Amino acid sequence: MNILVVGSGGREHALAWKLAQSERIQMVYVAPGNGGTQLDSRLRNVPITDPKLLAEFARKEHIGLTVVGPEGPLAAGIVNVFREQGLKIFGPTKEAAQLESSKDFAKAFMQRHNIPTARYQTFSEVAAAHDYVQQQGAPIVIKADGLAAGKGVVVAMTLEEAHAAVDMMLSDNRLGDAGARVVIEEFLAGEEASFIVMVDGKNILPLATSQDHKRLKDHDEGPNTGGMGAYSPAPIVTPAMHARVMREIIVPTVQGMAKDGIPFTGYLYAGLMIDSQGNPRTLEFNCRMGDPETQPIMARLKTDLVGVMEHAVNGTLDAVELEWDRRTALGVVMAAAGYPDAPRKDDVITGIPAETADCVTFHAGTTIKDGALVTSGGRVLCVVGLGDSVRMAQKSAYEAVDKIHFDGAQFRRDIGWRALKRL
């Protein structure tokens, strides 16, 4: 069987890596892929990004199943294009992907279906947005309505920061169409967790719990990023919390989408904020697996992912039981110099250790240039260590990180600190 994975990041490398482990696989194609997928003999990069051309490729190469990694192609309607041609693909339609591609759509949906989230209002007029910020006070959260590659959320701790964020999005148009409307919502305090499930339109299959680290620097300081590391499982999601999130957030979302006439298929990611009283509320939805959460989750998955994906596209996820490595997996992101504002490219990467049972390195912003592996984007690598405890997984990951070199590399030294504190 041939499989196509759409995307070029660490999430896609991890999905392709896991799919390629199946004995039923002839070839896993990755479109467009990265330096790491190019170096793996079980994977083949395909330099195509256009949904229609990808559908043509899938037909020509007899692709049995396509898995979509990033949000861009989903928002552009790649699932619609493939389905119209009778091709099997796992992901939400363009209409269902609005849960991620429009913050306003998601907030209105949650309000309509009584899914716990922060209070909010949406604005396209600058003056009205500034007035609302002034009335509400700080801290407050300003979000671009559209997709902004992880750069569309400003958690403003002061009024000055909040007004600057409104101007940046609405007046200066720094995020383009994504920031033509803004959602301004109340600040929620607590601890974040990532809750990711697979949905086949009706049945829901939860994946292992995880938690990521959004801020660039240790002690959760510095700017928000796409994610500087993650670990799985997340101790904050106890069995009781897991049941509550399924009951109050995930099930009502899947049922609500079906009720609204836009059934959801694909990976559904609820970014949660769990307050000091243990109440979960939804910060955001993503219509895909998280990055960097995918990397530790895939490192722990023992079940053949190909079989799981087949059930997902055939509407039979209720027949699946997942088996997980009992160890903790912890991923440390190594980012390029200048990330997140202006990542530097073309720095040579050396020293990546060979994969072992305790450690694997997934590539994101890498490419091969003149025979050398070089940086090509913001988040460059995600180094995943496994161990019988958070501390041991952390040790395994950082031992590998310390062997890798590229000029200006940025990474946190405290990935997993919340879990260590809790344990």
C-alpha cells in the first residue's frame, strides 16, 4: 500500500515515520517533505503543494490513503478536492476546518453548543476594538480571526500591549487577511493541556494526552511560538479530567458539527486551559494534530497506524483500541536563530545522533543544500527522548540535543517542568 502525507513539518515527519513502520507499506510519500524525510530511505519527498495536483499524483501513484498534516491545505479544501475524485483522505472538509481557520466561527459554535470557553467579542473596526479593550482591562487576549501560523495570538498583560496588538492586526495589517477581524477574549488563568482525538464523522478515538510549551524561553518567558517542546502523557489530565473533557467538550463538538450539517472527520485538537479548581475550558480548536505534540505521541504509539487510519476513513473507529508505550516521551524543539520573528536560514546542522529505542529526532525546518543539511525554517528539529519517568525521558532528549549543532540554535532547558512539579 502507498500512503501520502501532506506537509513539511515535524508533525508530518513523525506521522510518516510511524506509518512507514507498518509491514503493509510499500512507500510513504511526503509532499513536500523536508530534509529529514529526504534522508529516510523508507520515505520519498514529492515537490507538490497544490491540492489538485496532489489529487492527480494520488491517482497516478495508486495512493491508498492520504493524511493531511497542516492547517493550510485543510482550509484550502484539499479534503473536498480528493473526495470529489473518490480518493481516500483523512482530514476535515473546508467547511469543517473553519473550527480552526476562523476564530470567530469557533467561538460562535462553542457559544451555540454550550461548550465551555472564554467570553469574547469580534471586531473589524479599530476604534470599537480599542474601546472594548479599555472597558475590559488587562490581562486580555487578542486573536487574529484567520490562520496566522502560530503568530496570531497575543496574550496582553497590560493595556498598552493589548492596544498595540489591536493596531498591529487591524491598522497595520501585519497579518494580512488573517488579521482583518480580531477576536478579543477574556484571559483564562491555569494550566494548558492538549487533548487530541481522531474523528470519523461519528466515532471518537482519543489519543494519548500531551502538554506543550508555547513560550520561547525557560520559565515560560519570551514571546509565544508554535511550540518549543511537548511531552506525553500529561499528568494534569487525570482519568477523571479525561472523562470530563470528553463529556463537556469533545463529544458536544462532534455532535454539534453533525447537527450543524458539517460532520467532522480528521484529527481534532482542543487546546484546554484547566483552572485552579480543575475546570477545563477550550482556548482553541485545531483541525489537525498539534506540533510538537505529535512527535512524542507517535513515539509512544505501539499500534499499527496504517490500520487505524483505514478505520478512520471507513467510519469504523469504534473498532479500534490503541496500545501505548508505558514510558514518557518528551520532545525538545531546537529553533533557528531569530525565531519566532525572523528565523535565519542556511545554517549547517551537524551531530544528529542515530535513532535508538530511547531517542529519535524529527525534522521540521530543514533541507538539503549542496549536500549539507541546513536550516530552512523557524522550528528546525524536535528531539524526542523516552524514559520510565519524565526525568529519564528529559535526560534522554537533552543528551541528544547537546550533541546537535547549528549556529544560533535556540531551545529550552526546562521542557516537562510542569509534570515534574506535579509529580
